[in-house]
Amino acid sequence: MLLAVSTALTGGVALAQPRLPLIVVLMHGKESAFPGGLPALVEGLRELGYVAGRNYRMEVRWSDNQLDRLPLLARELLAKQPDVADAFPVVTAQALHRESRTVLIVIASGAGAQRIGLIASLAHPGGNVTGLQNQLDELSAKQLELLKEIAPNAKRVMTLSLRLGVAEPDVREGSRTAAKANGMTLIEALADSPAKLAEVAAVCERERCQALVVLLDPNVQGFRSEIIAMAARLRIPAAYATLTEA
């Protein structure tokens, strides 16, 4: 991912030009939920010899976990005529791609780019989109395998997502297949905000679930701290697709 960004910075603007190359970053979620994301990007670029304000500029926009804001934010960033656009996760790349077929779009993380036509294949993306992608089938299975290690007696397991993620069908199918292989019964729950977690907790208690698996879904990653607190109140083990300090 950093290689793609640095290549765009090197090749997109001649050294004699006074205008500094511009990186735009579109993030889906709340900034407070991803405290390490942007500093890691800036540090990675610094290690490659790129320093903000010296040989590149950066503009960042956050969706605050509101999917309907992504098209407007994508247009706003692309209107600045960037040299490269960094997108996290795939749904933000989709918003950028709808507005431009020429600006290089680098996916920082996520899944489903091929499913929705952003790339032709992993080996040969084609077009103006490249970057990193999660291996969903392996990730969903690994979550349930890890859960079985920490809670071998948990047979009734709640899975939590919003079902609006780009790769949701693959994530769901992977979790169902892995649950069957591990002798688990899934209780599938949805939540699009912290306020909905009270309902989720009530369903969990009613269905006598013994563990929680938070599936890979960028729409629930913005309130991970509240989900962690819910699992603690319910006194059940939990497995997460991603987990960073909030």
C-alpha cells in the first residue's frame, strides 16, 4: 500500500514543480475509533523519505460512520485534484471510484473489491484501483476457531454485523460454514449504532448465547468499545475481526 502511494508521489509530479503532491484519505468510521491509522501512514511515508509539508500534502475526511456521507466526501476530496487517494475500507474506494477513473485509488484494508467490480482480479487489478485486501473465508473461520480455543464449551454463538458491508455475503457464508464444522449454533444479530446494542444484548440473553463473534464489517468498527463493554456486561467471551484501542 505504501509502495503504491510513494510511486504515485514520485511519478505524478516533476521535482521542479512548486506544487506539492497531494494525498487525499477517505476513512469510513470515527477518528476516535482508529487512533493509530493515520499516524502509521504518515510514519510509513516518513520512513520512505516523504515528510508532510516538505514533499507532500495530505487532506483527510472521516465519514463518522455514516455511509450516506461517503459520496459527498469523495467528490470534495477529488475536487482538490489529488495525485493519489488512500481509501479505508473498500466501501470508501467504491465511493471514490464512482467519481474518478483516473486518480490512483489505494485500498488500505477491507474486502470485496473484486465482488463489486473495482478490480478485475487480485493478480491483475487493472483500472485505477489497487491496494490490500483481507482473506475473508480464512478470517471468518479463524475467528470461530480462536473462539473454540478460548471457550471450548460455547455452542450457542452470536454473530454481530450490520449486513451492509461490501463483502457481507462472503463473511456470513464463512461464519456459517465454520460454525457447522465446529458444532456451533449461530444467533445472527444486527446493530448499526451503539443504541441498538441494548436490543442485541436482550436477544443474546433470551437465546442463551454463550459467546460473541463480531464479524468483519466496517460499519460496526466505529463503536467497538461499546461492543466490548456489552460483552463484558453479559460475561461472555468474544472474538473480533479487528481490535484496536479506542
